[in-house]
Amino acid sequence: MAEFIEIRATIEGHERAAVLANGILRAGLATSIDIAETPRPTTRHDEISWELTLITTAWQAPALERHIRETGLDSAIVSRPVVADPGRHPDWHPGWLNEEQP
């Protein structure tokens, strides 16, 4: 099992997204929160959808998902393990050490 889980949820309205993110932080359910505007169409034309990308521990993921659902969110919540290879540079390619352009 992965140590960390990435959870994504989309919510309509900037204020609702901010309130949800604040509640998650206050509850200590995520180690990282990113909020970004998303092109997803909304049911109300005067509101924008926001995608929350949250990083949490594997054992806190169920509580975080429950917290999100309790806000009345009716869209899908997507979870996936965060997989990292600490021994490898993420942008590595053969010329990386020689400062060659890929």
C-alpha cells in the first residue's frame, strides 16, 4: 500500500472550494492542498468549478473522502496512490548530466 494518496474533487464556486479546503486544513486531513480553476462546465453560468488536489496519508484517506462527501459534494472523488522513485531524478534523460538539450 502507498504511504500517500492523492485525492481530487471538483466543486462549484470559489467560496465553497475555499470553505472546504479550510475545513480540511483545520481537521488536519491533508498534508497538501492545491486549488485550481477547471474548465468543467457548471450548472450555474455565474460560477466557476474548482478542482481540489489533496495529498494525505493512506490511513487518513477514508476520513478525508468522508469529510468531502459530508459537504454535499455530488461529483466524483478520484483517489490514487502517490508513487515516487526517490533514487531517480524525475526529468532524467541521457543528456541531463551533460547539460544537453533533449
